[in-house]
Amino acid sequence: MAALAVSVLPERAKRDGWPRAHASVAAHVVSGWVEMSASAATFVLGFLRYGERFTQTAGWTYVSHRPTLTYGDFVGVGLIGYLSYLLTPLAWVTVWCFGEGILRALDAASSSRMLGMALVVVPWRLAEAVRREAGRRTLLARLGPERPDEVAEGESGSGSDLVVFAGREKPWIANQVIEYREEFFRLARRRLVKRGEHSAFRYDFRRLDHGEVIRGVLVRYGPEKVPVRAGDPPPTVASEGAGVKPHAPVRAPKV
């Protein structure tokens, strides 16, 4: 039962945590056929009930006001009642789930992918989007207004040779190498710290040894102001021209 419950979750959600232990291809095949069967049964029951209600309400109103009745009148009322069911949201959802169930079962059996069910995946992704936006707004409130970067020398014994404090997150990947004042530094870690009245992203860099190979993209990073110590308080006033402006990345040379 746990495997069937997990099978309806988004594919990405089943790659980590407790859902990963219960995710299986066989459960997804079964889940697809269960979805198809349940949607087909729901469609048929809804079709019959809708047609019956239609003939007892709008259909009966129509035939009761006819001066004369023919066989075609009764057939027409029945056809309109049953066919109009196809315009209802329930019919659309059940038809979608019927086709989706077949595709999920066949896809899991042929490619071993484990797709989720749309009725669960769509609300799940909407909730994730809302949560991401709320987190982004909270982070921006902590970071405060945009401001120039601060470059500092690493504290003694901290293992960092260069520290960059940024009011916004940098597009730097793990082990990013930058060139600063004709020296090369590799990113060691990144964290969010309190810096003055607001928070800031702290990037700790380690100086590369002579002859160490640089792989990936090299970012030329050239601030205009003299570095301070990382433990010193941030400056209270900074001119706009004193900000750090990274140059466009270039392919790293072989050292």
C-alpha cells in the first residue's frame, strides 16, 4: 500500500527521503492500471446518473410542454442528456485520468520511469512554487537593499585567504575559481551570515598553490577598494563606485 501511495507523487519527490525506499516500477504499473480502472468506473457511473437526472429535470420539462410527443422526442432528450455529460468537469477529469493511467503503466513497464499522477503532481508543484516564493521574499527581507560587495582578508587560522561578503547570491558553482589582484582563489564554502544591519552571503576562498591546475570557468573579480579583515565591522558608508564588479567569465587557462 505504501508503494502505491508513493507512486502518485511527482517523479522528483521519489528520488530522495523515505519515498525512495518505497518507489518501484511494479507499483507504478499497478498504480497506472488502478487509475485507469477507477476513472473508467467513475466515468460510467457519472454518465448514468447525469443522464437520469437530466431526463427527470430539464428533459421532463421539455416533453411535458410538447403538445404532441413522438418517439424521436424521447430519443432526442436521452441523447442530449447523455452527450451533455461530456461537457462537465467530471467527464474531462475522468477521461484525462483514463488516458494518463494507461500511459503511466506502459511507460513504467517499458522505460522504468516512475511518473506521478497529475491530480497530485499539479497541486504539489503549485505548493512548491508558493513555498519557494515565500522563501525568496523572506531571504530578500533578511538581505536588505542591494549594496556593493565587501572583500576581506581571511582571519588567521580560519582556513580562508579571501572572504567576499555579497548582498545578493552569486552565480558561483562549487569550487569556483576567481582571479583577484593577479592571484587565484578557489571557493571553499558559502554561508549566510549577519553583516551589519542585514545579512549577507559570505564566500570563503582558498588561495591556489603555485602550479595548481585550474579547471572550469575562471571569473575575473576586481574590486576597487582595499580589503579589510573579515572580522572587522562593515563600513557604514560606501560609495556606489566602490562596489565590486566581476568581469565576464573566461575559460580557465592551464597553470
